[in-house]
Amino acid sequence: MAFTINTRTLTDTATKSVFMAFGIDSSPAAAASATIYDSSAATYALATLTLSAATSASDTFVIGEIVTADSISMVVQDHTTGGTTMTVYRCTSGTDDTPLGWSGTTLPGTSQAIVGSISGTHTVTTHSSTTGTFNARTVQINGVRWSVNGAESVKLQYGGTSTQDIGYFTGSGVWDYTNHAYPITMGSATGGAAAGDILLSTAAAGAQYDTITMMLEVKKLTGFNTPNYEGNLGNQYALPGRY
């Protein structure tokens, strides 16, 4: 049987994620490389949609409103009237702006109608040939707490086309501000959809019933954000309480 690693998110905001990774060795087996932090699935992860034409004063978007395209609901994080792109993050529904990550969801397809919860239906659609893209994400680890039982040795690594080892963890311990540990940046980890992800594996098979429990605090650096409400100044649409 496999050594399966499970995860649980404790906190996930626009600036920070705190999560746990844990597992028990059901038979003497090594834990294969597993993504314990999927940065694209974290809340407020940004994507950029390319539009079919430049927006205008009479056909523009409201920063902070919900837009729906291709049955995908998103919050407008930023847009400048007269521009041909729009930055968004995924949300729960067309009437609920609670942020979600992009896990299991693709971006809207080409030539899709866009409907705003405030601005209504637009003549501008998604571009006819250029699909949306996920914004590059960077993170750093501000804290690690671990308890690794038995003969296991846990390896953490930043994902990407080029990866970066974070460290090996055995026994139990804490790395964070309480013992003057420096934040662990992504180093040379860059490129690809996995950039900003954190991977866990074990060096070799341990003993049956060995356990791993880890808690990580991740600071979101780039590629995540809340709506830039100040950009609504001068917009013809009213967003109550927001400029």
C-alpha cells in the first residue's frame, strides 16, 4: 500500500496560507512526491483575461464586481478603462464573491460573453484567439513545524520547471520567527504551472505505521491580490462603499 499524504488548510487569505500535511505509512513504503501546497488552488490567485477589444467609458468593468464568462464566476481585481486585459480571481458564484482557487477549473474559453453583476452584459467578450493566462505566483515559507516519527526523512521542495530543495526534516522541531529562522524563498524554482507549489516526499521507505505531521505558514508575495478599488475613481458605475 502507498504512503499517502493528506492536507488540510487552516487559513487562506490574500497574503497568507497556513496548512497541515500529514500521513501514516500503512506499509513500509516511501512517500512519492506529492503537492502539499498548490498555489493555483489558493484563494486570490490571479489570472489575466485578454478581451476582444478595448473597453470604453460606456462599456467597462467595475473593479470588485463579479463577472461571469463560460459559466465561471470571477471577481475583477483590476482593469483600466481603455485597456484590453482584465485581472481576475475566481469566486464562489455570480452572487457570492467569496474567493476560491482555480483548482479543477480552467479559464474561460475564447469569444465568451462576459456579464458583470453591476455593469451588466458587455459587447466586449473574451478574445477570439488569445486565451487567458494564470499570473506568475511567488511565495515564501515563514514557518515550519514538524513531527516525523520513526525512520522517515521528509524532503520539502519548491515546484516549477526548475525546482528548489527546501530541506530535510526528521524528528520534531520548529523553524519560524521564534528561533530567528529567516523566511525560505523560492530560490531557483521558476517556470511552469507548478511554480509557487510546495512538494513533499520521503527519502526512503521507513517502517509500517511511521507518521508525518507538518504545519507550514506560507506568505503570498506576487500573483495574489484583493480588488484595487481605487481604480474605480471616475467610473460611471456605483459600487456601494467602494469609491
